Amino acid sequence: MNRAHYHFTRMTLVRSEGFDQPPFLPIENFGPGLNIITGPNGIGKSTLLRAMRSLLHGTNISAKMHAQATVAQLEQQWELSLVHGELLQRKRGHSESQHLPGRNHELSDTYFFALHELLDQAGDTQVFIERVRKEMHGGIDLAKAYTDSKAATGFSGANLGLKRAVDVARDKLRAAQSKIDIHADIRDHIAQLEEHIDTAGMLRQEQQLYSNAIEAVQTQQKLTDLHEEIVAFDSRITHLHAGTEAEYRSLLDRVDQEQREVDAQKQRVAEKERQIASHQLAAELSSDMLWRKELSRLIAALITQEQERKQSQREFAEAEARFTASSDELTWLVTELPKESFLQPALKELAQLAGESERVRLAVVVAERLLASLGVYDDNCEAAYAHAKQELDAVAPLVSGTAQRSGLRVRNLIGLLVILAGGVGSLLWAPLGLTVTVVVALLLFLFQGKKPKSKSTSLIDELSLREGIDLSDTQKVEKLYQLLLRREADLAHRKERNIQIKSAEQEVQRTQVAYQRWRSEYQAAAASLNLQDHPSIEQANFFNFSKALLEWQRHGEVLRAKEACYRSAEAQYLKTKTALLAHGRFTDNEHAILLEDAQSLLAEIAEYERAEQDLERLLLELERDEKRFATAEEAVATFYTKLDISQEDPKFLWRLIADFPTYEGLVRERESVTVMFERIESDAIAKAETASLHELQAHKRKIEEELEEIEKHREKLGELKETYRGLTQSSEIADLDRTWRNEVEELEEHRSKEVTAVFIDALFNEAQEASQRQHQPEVVRNASKWFEAITHNQYRLLVADGSFVAEESATNQTKQLRELSSGTRIQLLFSIRMGFLDLLEKGTEARLPLFFDEIMANSDDERSLAIAEAIKEITQTRQVFYATAQVDEVHKLQSVVKDAVVIDLGVLAGKKRSTTSPFVPSTYQVDSVPVAIEDYDQYAEVLSVYAPQLFEPIGSLHPWYLATSSTELYTLLNRNFTTAGQAALSSPLYRRRVALLRAAQRAMQQGRPRILREADLLEVPAEVRRNTQYWQQIVDFLAAENRTGNDLVAAIENKEIQRLQDPARAVLLDWLQRERFTSEGSPLSEAEILAAVSLSDEAFTTDSCEHMIVLRYLAALGLGTI
Amino acid sequence: MKILAASDIHLGRLPTHGSSNDLPWDAVVNTAIEYEVNVLVLAGDIIEHERYWLSSIGAIDAGLAKLKDAKIKVFAVGGNHDWHVLPYLASLTEEITILGFGGTWQSYEYDGVHFVGYSFPRAHNRVSPLASFDSALVAEASLSLGILHGDLDVPSSAYGPLQRHKLAASGVDLWALGHIHTPGYFADAKSFYCGSPYALDPSETGERGVYLIEKASARAWKEPRFLPISPIRYETLPISVTDLDSLDAIGAALNQAARERLHESDVQSLYLQPLFTGLRNPMIELEALFAGERGEVLIASTEGRSCYVRTKIRNETSMAIDLEEVAKGSGSDAILAKLIADEEWLLSCYKRVAAASYNGPAYRALEPRTESDEAMLASAKTAAMTLLQAMVKQRREVER
């Protein structure tokens, strides 16, 4: 084994993608030659090879890969480790990192032969091709040099922007130039026009002369013509004037009008005469003035009396109605109406009785109430009193005089009270009360005047015995005496009340008698008025009743008066009517007709008289009209005479009148033309005499045409001057010229650069051709040797048209990669890799291990054996690893390479499992799901449901977040669904709910980045180096609580984190964004999140269970409430 | 007698950095009045083109009126630009006298001086005007001044080729020439180019103005005195990039040099085109200096004067690459280094490409520009070095 031989002696795959734990035991039995890594698919063969390559070359490093290995080189040991994407290579016994020789990133793939990569035609071949090219040019990448030197193969085309800009600028300049060219002789043109325009003054003078000459000729001719026309009229037309026609017409009109007046007046006279003739009776009566006056008076009287008659009749009817109404009102009070003559005294009596009513009834009531207040009469009172008196009298001697005086005072007081009561009673019951009072008072005084008589001993003894008193005891006797005094006073009082009761009973009797008497009188009086026997008609009601009776009586009186008045008016009317009938000899006595006949007669008489007066007036007017008519006819005759025309020939006159305006116009025109002619200048007249009118007009026309031309030139001159001014002041062409020059200059500059670029291209091609001619790439030679060996000299390897090709040795025919069979292609690519290996390791001391991954799978036996042979040769100088799951490949290799070491990863994995997880008999316990309770939140507590995290996968949530009731959740848990994700697999319902929660989570994550902790940094890609100042600053920065990726980005931008440059900076920012540690935009509100969820699911309505589930999830995350 | 001589005003053409095309003419008129000259001579190309006469005539009329008021006589000849229009204008006014209309020689004595002149008969005139010059025109003159438009020392020129010796032997005491915009006095040819009064575009570097001619004696002129009147000046600003290792350092050097140049200058607007020379670090891209900029960049401004640097740079640097050493290698870079060393092949290749460019559809409308072989070879080498630089860069990166 030479000193360049580097080989693995130990390899431990701690962790990798797909393997969280070491998949198999550390491998310690590597051979220095061929090592066949075998085992079933998925056991980790390719992973093992990739880890070994990463450890060697530092390529394809995964952050999740964790591996360690020992590589030996003679006595030297290299410790290789890969942790969190960091590759550490160091010699054993050395602490500092040191790269393995030959570590080459660019061509590290050379050491790896994977079947799937080799089968890919493009594969990594391009890398090698480039390398070959570079090698062919002495180690210089000509393509890169070409690019760096900004060479170009040719010049720009017509679409070059700068060229187009030049064209545009040139076109604009030319357009402006053309504009200028048009006006090249503008100054001459202006001068010519001005010269021409200057002749206008002279032409105008000439034009005027000719105009005047023409006018002179024309005026003279006009005068001649007018004279001839005027003399052609009748000479008498000269007598006419402008007002002749009007005057004549006025005279004729006057005659006609006067004639019409006379005729009309005659008609009016005749009419009036006819009218007078029709009033024969009126003619007779009109002369008797007295008769006419009487007729008028009777008519007036009749009219007045008729009115009075109707008025009295109306009032009579009204009085009758009022009387009837009043009578009707009394029908409920009286059985029949009383006689009016009896009414007044009866009413007076009844009123008097009604006035006593209250007093009588009140006396009865007061007496009855006094009697009731005195109580029941005591029949034993008299006897008891007498006995008490006796006892008192008997005891009195035994006691002192003080007691006796006391007894007198009491009696006196009682007596006074009785008298007082008697006084009051006398006020109420008059004589009876007074009498009783006096009697009682006398009795009291009499009784008071008596002195107690001595009692017998027996009575005293009886009393002593009854009361149990020892009469020898003075005090007790005194006491007894006082007792007897009180008894005697009490009995005296009772006796007094008996007297009052008697008196009261008598008063009751007396008042009742008085009331009955009043009643009888009242009923008698009411009966006299025929009043209804109605209990309420008493006292106050009577007064109303009596008013009604009086009103009724008054209505009766009015009725009678109105009737009398009416009868009188009726009589007067009839009398007048009779008189009128007789005076006018009218036949119809009906009031209206009679009146109309009488009035008509009067009117007819009046009309007759007026007609007589009118006729007289009309006759006078007729006479006056006839005179006026004669005057008018006379004026017409005078008119004819004045004009020297016979009145018999009015037609001639009318003809003259018709001709007169023409005649007059001609005369005036002649005057006007004469004036005009006189005004014409003499030179014009002289000119007129030299030429005919036609000649003059032709000449004038010519002058006018010339003037018109000048006017046009004047306009043109104005335009030209304006144009000239614009052109002389414009900088347009200068600007365009400069723009064009600038564009040309830029294009020229661009051309110059392109000349340089194309020239470089020419140099490049020259140098490249010369280089290719001079250099034969060693790599191709080496590769070809390998290719020839493993194809048994069937093929050679060449580079043609920038790619590797196989050339058949027998025919010299070349085949592209795509034209080769997969086996041959693998052989060719294998050869290229080997050719490069020679190149790579040329001049170095390193022979690094090679890795093959099932490259014989697509080869037939012959080719497989050829490859195996090649591998055998390789193992002479280096360690080789061949990974395969195919047992026949293992056998083929073993048949060729006798000392091959077979490492069965399946066996190692089994051993690993048996050592790390030896079989231990175990008992198990089935946990039962807690019984559902109705309160869903309480059930969560029982189940120890955990709160969700914003960036936690929805599938890992507790199923509690998917269900809506404890029963439903219990069912899920009983089915062993411990997460929402598991539950979602069980039914579309939960899948939908999980999707909704995911949508809510995504919306909520917007603007709410993940909290970034130091531990998360383990996943940061290796491009962000750990052993740097910025890394330590990042770690320190994250030591603070709740820092997000956004905070970190801000710190980087604020230079708080320093020296973090691209590409590490870009890689870190990309990782932060990918892992959602950074987030753009503002956080969404609850409503916005719900809206976002709604967009993802049309059935997500506010009244759905799903809506409640999402709200509950958001609330659990601390957003909103539920 | 004092005479002011001017030419190549090109009225009608807007200067690249001017707001009005009348300014140069107005400046000439005002200078003539200021210096109280007796005569103003105009040696052709007063107007850019006949298409511009209308837009120029206002300014010409006004200027001639002012000169007339100042009693200054004006003599002029037509140049290749205004051969037709200038005489035409003269026919419209009496304030200017055109000499030699239609390609003839004409003499005009004024105040004891014979003014002789020749106007272009057409835009292109390959015949030397001096071929028809007759010395008898000035034989009797005590003092003469020739006014002529033409191309000095370019025998094949289409614009009136002039021979130096013929001018000297013409018998004319002094020639005021037009056509070349760069002013200059040639004592051996007894002549001077008036030059353009104003710098019309960035290619017109250096001072621009008019000449004042005064009598030294009754039979001799003093040497013409140049009067710079252009407020705009274009200049090249050479910057050596040797030892400048970064773009920032080059930018700083450029800035410093521009400020110094402004300080030394007295024109209103100074436009500087950077010309980078010296050995350049192959890793530095000079084009990046003004990346994204166009036209010019204002560098400094003081007392109403401003200094601009044009973004179009001239790169005449040579890279720190030892061609001989590179040529010793065996790679493509070595082959290229050998090609660069073959200047004849390089020039012919470049000429071929440059000529082909005008046949391309994008550039067919351009008028082919003639460049000297030296200039083209320099461009070819610069381009070739660009490619070589890209190769060497790769190799050096590999070596690092």
C-alpha cells in the first residue's frame, strides 16, 4: 500500500434524512480494496455512500446529516465529522481543522459513479467537457476569458436602438431642412411681393378715374332717357300732385257715406212709425193722467199689502207652532192643560206650599232623630229614686255638714244643666220645650229646698246590713253617705231623661201631623192644575214646572194676537185687489197675473210715449243728413273743375292718377341724375369723351383684376413675413442638428466598442485554433486508455464538437453518447471519470476512495465483468466502495476481486436493533377514554387538552378542536384518534374542518412571524458560517425573549448584526422566509381571517358548526373571543 | 490699423455645451468693438450650412449693424460650409464685402491695406486655391492681408489643400486662414489659423478665440495676437494609474487633478476628458469608474466657474503584464501574447474589423472616420490586452 492511499477504516452514520437514529452499527471492517456494501433496498446504502462522500469532499452536505469516520493514510489517521452541515476534517492528535488533500469541490463527482447519474446523458458530463476544454488551452477557460473580455462575434443589426435613434434624428433634421428648403427664396419672394403691392396706389387712382368716366357716360344717357319718358305723359298730369288720389277718394267716400246716412235715417223713421201704430190702446189711455196715477197707486198698494199679508201669515204660523210645542212640553206634567184663567192664582198657591215643604219635612226629621238619641224610657226609675232618697235621708244625719253641702252643689249643677237643655229644646220645639224646662227647673228648686229627713233605725240597719258597714265607724258612714249621694244623683238623671223622652215623643207626633196637613194642601193645589201625580214634582222641581206653565200661557196670548193681525192684513189686501180689478178692467184676479197685466199696461203706455218722442227726433236728423249729402256732391264737382277734367269722364281721371307715381318718379330721378352729373369731375368727363362705355368698362375691369391680385399678394406677403420671422427666430433646426450629431456620436462610440469586441473575437478565434492545434488534452488520452481497456479495444474516446464521442476502432466511425447503448455509455462515462481522476491526482499524493452505486445494473454479463475488471484494477491503488442490492452483482465482483470485503448493512442493522432494543417481555395497560360529560369545555379539562400553537401543524391538534360535542369527541377518542390529523382521515367532515382550520391558521400567520430561538439556528444552511463574528451576534441577539425573524432581519439591516455579507446573508434571509420566521404585511384581524376562510370554502357560513370551530380555534390562539 | 480675424463660427450649429448658436458670432462682434478694430475679417465657415441661413440671418444682421455703427469694415470669404450662402447674404446687405466669389481671387484696398481673398466655389474643392493665385494682386500693395479657407499641409484634402511654401511665397504679408478649428500661427507660412471662436464640441480641445492683427510699420504686420474668448474649454486630463491599486485611488487622483486644472484655468466651464496612462493593475476595470453615468460629471465649482469630467474616458494604460514572459508559456495566453507582439498582423486585423463595421447594418449610415495607423494600433493593442488580461487573471487566480 502506497503512501497516497487514503482509506476509510471506520464509519458511523449517526443520523441522516430518513434515519433519525443510527440505522446500523458502526462499520469497522472496511478493507483497503473493494468493499461491497449490500443489503435490501432502503437499508441506507446510498445514504452511507453520500455521507462518506460528504465527509471526504465536503459536497452534498445536508444539515440533517450527522456522521463520523476515520480515514487512514499509512500511519496517519484523519478524523472526519459532519454535524449540522459543518464538515470538520482534522488529523488525529491535532485540534485545528485541516483539509484532506485532494478535496476538490468542482470535480468531486469524479469519485462517484452512480448508475442513475451515468444514465443521464447530460449528467455531469458537461462539467468534464468544460474541464477538458480548459485543459486543452493550457489550463485557461477560454470561454470565460471570452466572456470577461466582452468579446462579440459580430456587429449589431439594423435594430440597434442607437442606430434607430440616429435614423429618427436624421429624418427629423431632413424634415426640418425640407421645410427650410421650401423657403429658400423667401426673402426674394417677399421683396417681389412688396414691389408689386406698391403699385396698388396708382392703380386705385386709375380705377377711380375710369369709374368716374363710366359714370359720366352712363349719367348723360340716363338724363336723355328720362326726358323722353316724361314728355310722353298727358299734360294735365301736371295738375296732379302726390295727394290727388287721396283727395279724390276722400271726396267720393264722403258722398257715399252721406248717402248711406240718409238712407239709414229714413229706415229708422219708418220703423218708428210702424211701432207707434201698434200701440192703439195705449194711445187712447195715455191722455188720462189721473187714471194712470190711480192705476200706479193701486199696483203699489197691492204689492205692499201682499207682502204684509204674507208676513203676518208667516208670524201667525210661527206663533201657532211655538204654542203647540209648549203645549207638547207640558203633556208629561199635566194630565190636561189647566184653564188659563185659573192658572195664575193656582200657581201662586202651589208656590207658597212648595216653599214650606222643606221646613215641615225637616221638623219631622229633627224630632225623630232627638227621640232616637234619648234612648228607651226607664219605667223603674221613679221608684228607685224614691228609695235612694230615703236611704240618703236616713244616713245624712250621721255624717257632717260638709257632705250635705256637697250634695246640694251637685243638685244645683244638675238643675242648671236641665235648664240649659230646656232652653235648647225650646229653640227647637218652641212652647213645648220651654214648658218642660220651666217645670223641671221648678221641680229642682223645690227638691233642693227640702232638707233630708231622719231615717228610721230599721232602714239604717238594713242599709248597714246590706252594705256590711259598721255605722259606728264615722269614716265608713261618711263613705256610705257619699255612695248614696252618687246613687241618688244617677237616678235623678235617669228620671230627667225619661221626661225628655216623653217630651220628644210628643214633638215627633206634632211635626208628623203638620207634615201630613201640608201634604194634603199641596196635593189639592196640584190637582187643581191637573198635575201628574208624580213623586218628584215637589219643591224645587215645581219651579221649573211653573215657568213652563207661564211660558205656555204667554205663547197662547201671542198666538191670539198674531192671528188677529193676519186677519186684518188679509182683509186689506182683498179690498185693494178688488179696486185694481175694477180700475183696470182686468179679468183675471189671480194675484200675479193681475199684477203683471196692470204693470204691462203701464209699461205699454210709457213705451208709446217714448216712441212718439223718438220719431220726432229722427225726423230732425234726417233733414240734417240730406243737407250734408248735397254738400259732398258739390265738392266733387269742384274737384273735377280744378283738374280741368269733365266729371263725366272719371275713368280718365283714374288713369291719370294711376300714371302719376311713375311720372313723379321719373321727374325726381331726372333731378337726381342731373345733380350727379354735375358732380362728376371734369377729367372724368373728358376721359368719357375719348372712349366708348364698353372700352371704359373693359379697362376698369382689368385694373380691378390687378388690384384683386395685389390684395391676394398682400395676404401672401403677411404669411411669408410671419413664416420668415418664425424661421429666423426658430432654433428647431439647430436643436435637431445637435441631437442628430449627438446620436451619431453615440452610435460611433458604440461602433468603436463593437469594433473592439469583434476584434477580440477575432483574436480569440485565432488563439483558440492555435491552442487546439498545439495541445492534446491529457485527460482525453487517459480516458481513452480506460475506455479502450474496458471495451477490449472496441472503442476509442475522442472530443468532437465540444462533446465526448466514442470512435469504433475498426471503422473509425464516431458515435455520440445518445447513439451508444446504455452499457457502452456507462463504460464511456466511467472512462471519462477515470481519465479525470488521473488528471486530478496528477502531481498530488492523494488516492482517494471511489464510490460506485449499482453501475452494472444495466450492463450485460460481459460488460459487467469488464467493469468489474476495471474496478479490480482501480483497487490496486485505492479503496473502492460498491453499493448494490443485487446479489448477482456481489457475486460477479467477488468472482473478479477475490479479496473484496462484503458489508451487509442488513446484518448490521439487525445487530444494531438487537443491541439497542433487546427483547423484553412487557405488560400493557389499556387506557380507557374518560366518559363524556355534557360541558364541552369541562370535558377538555378532563382530557387535558393542550392549547394550539400558531405554527403547529393543524393535524397535530387535539381532536377536541374538530368536534362540537362531548359525545362526538368521545366517539373519536374511542376510535384511537388522538390528533386532528387522524380524525381527518376518518371522514370528509373532519377533513373539511381541518382544511378550514388550516386556512384560518395561514391567514393568521400573515404578519405574525415565528419566534426564532437559538435552537432553531441548528437548521440554518451551512453557507452561514458558525465560527464567525456575525453568528455569535445572531446568537446573542436571539437570547432576548420572543425575537422573530423580522426582528433579526431588521437587526441585520440596521447593522446591529455586522459583517454578514452575501451570499451568507441571502442564504440566511431565504431560510428565515422559507421557515416562516419572517413574514410580510400586517396581521389580519379576526374578521379578515374569517373572510379569508370564507373565500376558501363557499359553505362556510356564520350559522355553521364550522364557523364556531374556527372561532374557537382563533380564540384559543388569543385572537377574538367566543 | 487694427484688424480682428475670425473663422469657423458655424452659425446655426448648436455647440455641444451651448444654449444658443449665436453666442460665438456675438462674441466676435463684441470683441471687435471692444478692441476698436477697423476691420473684421472672416475666413470662411461663418455659417454652418445654407440650410441654417434663415436661423442665422437675424443674428448676422444685428451683428453687422453694430459693426457698421462702430465703423468697422467687414471682409469675408466663403468656406466649404457657407460657400453658397455667405455670398448670398452679402448680396442682401452692404455691411459685408465678400472677396473672391465663385472660386476667384479678388483684391480690395481699404485704408492702405490690400485685402485679397478667395471663396470656395463649391463644398468640396480639391484644387488648391493658391494654384490660381496671382501675386500681381498685391504687387503694388504696401501691406496686404490674405483671407483664405483651406486645409494646410493635406495635399489630398477635398477642402482646398494649401501648401505652406506657396503661402510663404505668395507675396501676401499675412494670411488669415480658416477651416482648421484649432488656432495657431505659422511663421514660416506667414499665416495663422483663426480657429473657431468657441469650442463647438468636446473634440475641440484647448483655447478658442480670435486673432488681433496690428501694423508693426507701414509695410509690416506685428505677429498676430491670439485673444481667447470662448467661455467653454475642452481639455484632456492625463492621469497615470501606475501604482494606483484600486478604483477608489484612481478616482481620487482624477478628482485631485481636475480641481487643480480648474484652479489654473480662467474659463467659465472646463470640460476634462480623462486620459488614463501608465501601468494598470489587470484586476481594475477603468470603465467601472463612471458606471451608470452619461455625459459629464460636475467635479467642482468656484467663483462662477465649473469643472466637469467627461464620463467617456480614454484608456491608454498598459497592463502590468510582461508579454515576453507570458509568450514563453504554452497556453492560449502565450499564443495571444505572441499575436500581440506581431504589430503588423494586429493592425491589419484591426483595420479589417474596423472597415467591416461600416458595412454592418447598424453603422452603414455613418461616415467612415479616418484614423491614423498609430491610433488604430493603439486601439488594437488595448483590445488585445483586454483579452489577455482575462486569461492572465484566471491563471493568477489559480496560482493564488
